[in-house]
Amino acid sequence: MSDLAAALDIVGARWALLVVERLLDGPQRYGDLQRNLGVPTNMLATRLRELEAAGVLTRLPLRHNTRAYALTDRGLALREAIVALGRWGAEEA
Amino acid sequence: MSDLAAALDIVGARWALLVVERLLDGPQRYGDLQRNLGVPTNMLATRLRELEAAGVLTRLPLRHNTRAYALTDRGLALREAIVALGRWGAEEA
DNA sequence: ACGTCACACTTGCATTTTGCAAGTGTGACC
DNA sequence: GGTCACACTTGCAAAATGCAAGTGTGACGT
């Protein structure tokens, strides 16, 4: 499997990169991600679980039953790729 | 829709970026892509159609019923993003 | 103590996407 | 005229995604 395929295995699923992009601005709570991205709640839960398992993000416990999601170093390392893809997407056809 | 979401709308589908990566080495024929990537044939056909419609690649007619797929400038502009993602994928957990 | 509320999910089911396997059409070549 | 390589298409099963409604937990007001 190529390096690219390995990367896509982790962040290639729908919504995954968008979640990571959002977290580049700092830790966010579940509800914030949901509202800002418009992602279905079950998909968000699934992606957060997968990305945590892959070591891309961690859960930070906040007060009682609320927590925040924050990127790990491995997650932050996606910034370059995300910026590059974003720039490509911004260029008009 | 964010720039990243716009990009993923075009190259976010499964196999799409892997096809483009393969074409970064130069034009390839259908059968070559299929064998090198291990992508199901109907998916490859679908992706090539979508990527062509999006202006990422073009068909070059070769002899009789064979053709090659080559990246357009817009497709080549994905190199930076693909390299960045590949580098990320290469880093071990 | 009790009801209510926000928050972070889970669950059930329809829709869409993906994958596998087999088949089709076309032109070259023998 | 038969066979072959090539580039697909088609039919159907499996998996991912999406929508809507429900669950559990702890804080907070009364």
C-alpha cells in the first residue's frame, strides 16, 4: 500500500478531513463541530471514534458530561496537506 | 462551502486521489491504472468520467480502441496536496 | 426531591456508494 | 472468419452514509 493509500485509509472517509480542518483552529466540542460542519450526528460520532483510535485527536474532559476534541501532534501534522487541498479547491475551474 | 469541502467534492471520492497520483507519473491507459491500483473496474470507469467532467484529466486517443488518461493543468496542480498527504501517511504512528 | 434542560451521543431504517463477477462492443491480427 | 486485447457496462450483494427519533447523565432552578 502506498503512502497516500495509508493516509486515505485514516482520513479518506467522508467528513474526516473537514473535522480535522475545524480542529486546526483549536479544540471544539461535539455540538460545535456538528453545527459548524452540518455533519450527521452518527457520522460525526463514528469519525471522532476512528480519528481518536488512529491517534489523530484526543478527548479532553471538560465539566461533567461535556468534553472537547483536540488534535494530537499527528493530527496537527495534517495542516500542510489540508492547506494545500484547500488552496486547490479555491482555484476556480 | 469551504475551499476544502469544494476540493473534496471533486477528489474526495474513493480512489480519486489514487488515480490522480498515478497519473502524476505521466499518462496511463485504463488497464494500467486498473492493474496498478487494484481498483474495481466499474469504479475506475466512474471516477475517470467524474474527473474528466471536473477538468482534472483528459482522454488522449491512441491507436484504434485504446486511449490514455492524462492530467490537465488543474490535475497537475494537485501534486502539492498529494505529496503532503503522502508524506503524512508515511510517518509512522 | 423533582422536573427540566443542555449535551453527547445511540439506534433503526432508507438511500447511496462501493465492490465483485460476468458480459458487451470494437478493431487489429492471423 | 475466428481469436484476442482493450475498454468498458451491467446486475446484484455488501457496506457506508444520512435522516429522524430516542437514550443517558449531570447541572440547575423551585
